[in-house]
Amino acid sequence: MIKIKLYNTLTRKKQTFVPLDENNVRLYLCGPTVYDRAHLGNTRNVIMFDVLYRLLIETYGIDNINYVRNFTDIDDKINNKSLESGRPINDITSETIKWYLEDMAALGNLEPNLMPRATDFIPEMISYIERLIKGGFAYTDEGHVLFSVSNYKNYGRLSGRSIEDMIAGARVEVASYKRNPMDFVLWKPSEQDLPGWESPWGRGRPGWHIECSAMAHELLGANFDIHGGGNDLQFPHHENEIAQSCCAYPESEFARYWLHNEMLQVDGKKMSKSLGNFFTVRDLLDQGYPGEVIRFVFLSTHYSKPMDWNNSKALEAKNILRKWRGLLKNNFEIVPLPEEAIKILSDDLNTAGVISLLHNYASNGEIGKLKAGANFLGILTQELSDWCADVDMSSLEGLFTDLRKRAIESKNFENIDELRSKLTNAGVDVQIGKSNVALVPNASFDLQEVDKIINFYGLN
Ligand code: AMP
Ligand code: ZN
């Protein structure tokens, strides 16, 4: 059996992963709030969990894993977008979910087993909240239900902070209906023009944190194996999930291993919608950055380190992948996934380590191993291959020959120089022979640019 080690935020240690049940390994990743396109930073946790999922599949078998990732489809940001645009909420959330799934697939991520929508679990959230009230962990005031943090002695354990620290450090909302400023909302009243559900406390809607506790409980049980998300979710979101879950089910420990990825940054600051320093995954794909290249850039840095995105990383990734895909065109023997690749990835998802190993395989000509190891990380797959398809240069070569002949005859080199500079810009070398011209892709070859040239001259 493969020995997997994971850094557990809860214990602040790298620990050997032992599932509760090898035939039912359960993981939960906090998913997106669906009101807008995902930005690049939002994909880091998905890629981290996707790699983990692939490793668990390799270890325990695909039928023995249950991977849940939710959609938060009830939220003030969604309500505001609906009010501003006049579009029904369900249109906005359904469209955003469709975009999200397309974008995540474009980056080579496998779909989780279950992708529940929060609004499909309102009755479960209501009974969860009733349980907390009954147990004396929550109270009602002015149509709100609040969780009382002082009734849970381990509050702050995950993020390693005391309640006093948290009050001082966080911008907690002080409100007349709260007994302690750290208490958080489980349920709140909804105005008539906002989504709402009937409940024992009047028409209202859930707070954010309760959805994950309720869905994880319904779909994975009171105890499960791995929970995760970005490290910005440690506090308050995950801290609050733990508090709710351990109070509602005191004999349970909720999630046993917590994985948190560091942030994608722009100039040293977290990429975020609110700072405005973001670009969406779709922007990048539309600008011609292939999904496989984006994935490779993420895999090159360990999930626990801050990282940034820049064009030179993307170009380097593109060249490596092009070279590797070129190697796969040789005849080679299919081999099983090398043990050493599994071993490296099992050390707290050391994706960068596996990439170094792939470089070794490539330079030693071990192409079967290169393919198997790369597929393990979700790269060099058939699904992500379209950006690197072979291009037929013959129409451009014909045009080049033609324009060159005319230029020599007329002594006017304007047109041929224009084509030559477009080709240089697209990463194509021009090799002029005695009787023909060969156009050969070089390391900065750019298929999109070549397509533009082909369109420009009407050769398609
Ligand atoms: P949100 O839709 O804002 O709730 O965020 C969805 C997920 O994206 C959460 O797991 C966040 O931790 C994560 N996230 C947001 N911004 C970044 C970032 N700049 N880098 C990495 N993860 C992020
Ligand atoms: Zn969550």
C-alpha cells in the first residue's frame, strides 16, 4: 500500500494518511460562490484536490473514493447581481456553474463524484440549526439564529488563535442581536424581494458556513477524511464549520485532515475580486494560454507556497510541454506508472518533484515513463492535447515561395518582409533551400498566431 503523507493544518504536522475506511475514502472541498467567472486564483484549490484525488484513486481504487465539492448558490453577492441586472437568481447561478465546469475541465481537472448545490439542502440546514439550538450552542434573536462561540471550547484550534486575538484581528460585525461579537449567523431573515425559505424562525436564508457542515454530514457522514480549501478559508469559514459540526455531533471529530493551499498573488497581494487585481480563467484561455500550460504552471509550485502568474512562466511551460508532446510522437512502449513518481507525489503532493522526474525521463529518452508520470498529474493527456496539434505549414510554405519569387522579380520586398516578420512573431523559422522553403516551428512557436496568419492571407 502506498504511504501518503499530508501536511495537516489541524495538527501542524506532516502526517501519514490513514483513512477511516479504505473502501470509502471521503473528501470535501469548499467550492465556489457562483455569481461570476472564476479567477485564476480560484483554480488553485481545485488543482491541488484534483492531484490528491488522482493519488487516492491510484492508492485505493476509483470506486473507493467519494469526492464532494459544493456550489454556494445562495449569497448576498448573488442577490446583488440579480438586483442590479434584473436577471433571475437561478439564471445567474446555473450559467456560472456551467462556466465553472467548463473552465475546470479545460485545466484538466476530473469532476468530483458529487457537486451539491447549497439551495438543495435547506431542510437539512434547518434541522442542523435546530440541533444546535437544542444542544445549547445557538440562540435566536430578532429573527436571527447565532452560533455562540464561547460554548465551544476548541474554537480557534484550526487557525491557532484565541477568541481575543480573533476579535482584535478580524473585522467582525457588531450587531444588536449578537451576545458576543464573534458569534456568527446560522440563519437570518430575508426581505420579500430576496430568496427565502420558511423556517421555525420565520422566512429567511442560511448563513454561509452552515451549508458545508450540513452537506458534508449528509453526503459523507459525521466523520470523514480530508477537508480543504484556500488558506483564506481557515478562519472564519473552516473554524466555524468545525465548531458547528463538533457541537451538533459531539461524539464526532468532523474532518480528520485539513489541507490548505497558499494564495495566487499579483505583485505580492492575493488575487481577489475585491482588490480588482484578477483575471479570469476564461480571459487566459481566450488569450491563447492553453489549459494544459496553465495547469503546468500551477503544478510547478508546491501548493503550500505563495505563487504568482507571469508570461515567462507560461512560455517556459509551453515550450516544455511542446517538447514532451513532440517526444510522444516517437514509437515507445507503454509502461505502468513508475513507483518513484507515486512515491514523490505521496510526500505531501510534491507536484514539482514529479515534474523534475519527468524532465529526467525526457532527457533519458524514457518516453513511456514520461507519459505515464505526466498522465498521473493530468498533463500530456488526450483531453488537453488540442492546443499542440500538428499544423500543416504547407499552405504557408506555398505562399512564401510565391511571394518570394514575385519580390525577386519586382525588386519589391515589402510583402515578403511582412510575412517573414509575422512568422518570426509566431515562432516559426524560415529555412530557404535551393528549390523550396521550409517553415519550422521553434521554441516560441505559437499556434494561435499561425492561425491568425493563415486567416489573414485567406489560406483556410
Ligand atoms: P470564493 O468563491 O471567493 O469563496 O473562493 C473560492 C475558493 O478560491 C476558496 O477556496 C478560496 O480560498 C480560493 N481563493 C480565492 N482567492 C484565491 C487566490 N488568490 N489564490 C488561491 N486561492 C484563492
Ligand atoms: Zn465550506
